[in-house]
Amino acid sequence: MFRNVAELVELAVSKNKKISEIMIEQEITVTGRSRQEIIAQMDRNLTVMEEAVERGIKGVTSHSGLTGGDAVLLQKYIEKGNFLSGETILDAVSKAVATNEVNAAMGTICATPTAGSAGVVPGTLFAVKRKLNPTREQMVSFLFTSGAFGFVVANNAFISGAAGGCQAEVGSAAGMAAAAIVEMAGGSPEQCADAMAITLKNMLGLVCDPVAGLVEVPCVKRNAMGAANAMVAADMALAGIKSRIPCDEVIDAMYKIGQSMPTALRETGQGGLAATPTGRLLAAKIFGIPLNEQ
Amino acid sequence: MKYRSVFDIIGPVMIGPSSSHTAGAARIGRVARSLFGREPKWANISLYGSFAETYKGHGTDVAIIGGLLDFDTDDTRIIDALKIADEHGMKIRFIEEDAVPEHPNTARIMIGDHNGELELVGISIGGGKIEITELNGFKLKLSGNHPAILVVHNDRFGAIAGVANTLAKYEINIGHMEVARKEVGKMALMTIEVDQNIDQHLIEELEKLPNILKVTKIVE
């Protein structure tokens, strides 16, 4: 069983296999389930992700009314063609937003690695799909590669905002997505690790400060930027840029930063954006509690 | 290693909005339901840490009750769980605790009916994964990911060997096992995670062994 990114990359290189394949082989060994069964389950997860994106880009609204409809705005903006950044990036952003808007509306999603960060991996996957035209099998592989990197983070650091802040959720998701994009685009296992490291480095220190404790503000837009971050980092790694700090050390840094984060900034809805005047006002409105009693 | 499967990371398929506060909470509730063996008539649920601070927004309350109603993480009935529980006549009370827990996402669930009660502490560690850390006052560590049997027994020599021998006879492999007791020589609890599902007749056979008081199974 691989315990860190270095071992994962080493396994892939020495066996001359893709990271997704190493993850599938480990899953067979650990669970005793058949390859067919494991791939079928991941295929079902992929279908859930597709349906969430489709629902989100048609437009949803959460019960609180705080989020919804932004994926629609972005899709319309892309159609007009006057965008400044790039079509694939914006498509990834809109589909990440779509997924998280569905999540906020208590819709059905697949956690990747968590529900609060569920937009980044599918958002980038379905945007890159339009560019690279992968087979269904390659799309399923994308999820196994994401899973392999997430597996390392979960076992060596954390993936929940309550434990390690948003860097542990959207940070991990963005790193996982970047690595999977690189593999789908034909990059090497080392380049996957570099893309993960570059992404996560730029998410370090990100706190979890949801307004009213809801997985909405700023979560939806953090998924948007997580997707953009993953796309750019994947391109950087594919261009041959390496991370000066090895991926495992970045993960360890993330862990130590998370451990030193105050409770108010770890999914308690007490600090950061949640504690701003507008954040507190929104919380008061949603729960019908006067400001001075919060 | 806490996370063993790729589906701990890419998954679960679930109703939003939070894997730890919604899906994990539903799973804790469902383990309590499974251990209790039937739908409880009442439930007192204490929430600690981040659970206490944000449960309304995350639907943690709805999700735990959904779990007590035996709904899975992707069951859309979770959304209406409070209403459904009310229709079933379940009396529910939520308590926001001030105490600082070891883990930020902690819930203590007390459930019962005319025939019995059960108290359980669960933590939601991220990505929908949970651990049960206390059951009826016994400290334990149960992932809820594998079929498991819980054996309440007298703290006497031979009790553990008797259970292990019976499992061996049916070719059931033990993946993880621990024993906890409150006082020497009194009541104790064996927690045994196994690789295969366990038939009811095996449970009955275990219950007939000397010094064994009660056997419950949890199926994945």
C-alpha cells in the first residue's frame, strides 16, 4: 500500500503504469473486490457527478437563498464569447459552481473528497472532457487518479474543514484535480505530483469560515477558484515546471498549518467572513436570531 | 491508516450540503439504529464542537434523524426526516453542548423505547467517514465500514476464546478486534469487525456460550 506521494509515483514509474491503475490495483488488494465491481462503482459516481452538473447549469437555488444561479450566469457569459481568461477554465469554474450550488440546495452529489469541495474534481473533468475528448474509461480513470492523491492527503493530513480549514477541503480537491488533469492530458506521474504540489501550495492557509455555518458562502466561489487553480497548475506542470518543495512536504505543511488554525476558523461559523458585519447580518436573517444574541 | 478505500475519497454519493455534517451525521444515526435493532420511540441528541455551532445550516439534525430512520446518505427522504419521525411518533430533543470535545464533530445519541435504551458517541472525521467511540459507557473504536459484532460479556477467562472459536468454526475472519471493560471482573464489551456477513443463527449460537450476555451485529 502506498503511504505517500513519493511511493505512489515510484510505484507507477517502476511498473510503467498510470497512477489510476495503481489506485485500482490497491483497491482490489485492500477490499478483495473484483476490478469490474470497483470500476462499476466509480462509473456510478461519475454518473452522479454528471447529473449534478447538468442540474446546476440549468439553475438551482438553496433553501437560504444565499447561493444559486451563478453557474447559469457564467455559461451565458461564455456563450457570448467576450471572456478574458479562457474557455476551458471558465467552463471548469461554471461546472464546479454548478455542482456546489446543487450541494447547497441539498441535492445529490458525490463527495470529492468532501461535499463542501465536491465541485472542483467534476468541474475540471467535464471542462477538460470537451478539450481532450476522453473515453468513458479515461473519465473513470480521472476519478481514480484524483482518489489516489486524496487518499494520501486524508491519511497524512486531513480533508475536513473542521479539522484543517478550507485548505484541507478545497485545497485537497484542487490538488487532486490538477494531478488527474495532468494524467488525462498525457503527463507523467512525476508531473501529476508537481501539479498537485503547485496547486496545494497556493491554497495553504485557507480558512473555513462559512457564513451562518452554511456550505454556501464562500464555499461555492472557493470551489470556483479551486477549479481555476487546478487548471493553471496542471498547465504549469505540463509545461515542465517543477515544485521546488516536494508534494509530500507540501501536504505536511498543510497539516501543520491546519493544526495551528484557531477553532473560530475551522468550520464553526465564528471567524473570518462569517464574522464580518454582512456575514453576521445574513446569519441573523436566515435563522431569525437578533444580532446581539448570536 | 484511517482511510483505506478510494471510495472514502471519491464518495459517498450523498444529499448535500456537508460530507462530515450531513452524510457522516446520517451514518452515525444509522449505526445507532442498527445497534438498537429497531426504530426508537425517543431520541436525545447532544451535539458538540462544530456540530453544535453549525448543525442547523448543515442539516446535521435532519441527517442524524434520517439515520435513525435507517436512511442511507443518498436517500432523499433525509430532507424530510424530521417530519417523517414526527409522523412515526418519535420524540426528539437536540442539546447544544458547550463542552469542548476531543474531535470537533461529535454527537452523543441516546435512543430508546419501552423495551430498552442505547447510548452511543460518534465522531465524523471527514469526507463522510465516521467512528463510533463509545457505546453504553464502553470506550471503543468502530468504523462502521465493515460488518461487525458487538458482544456484551462477563469479564471472565475463556469468554473471548469461546467467541473466537465459534467464528473460526464458521470460517469467519476477524479483521479488527478490541475488548473494553468498565471494572475488572464485571461487564465487558468485545468489538469484532469481520470480513463476511454474519447469519442470525451464528449470533444465536454465540449468545448461548458461557458468560456471553448479548450479541448484536452491524451489517455494512
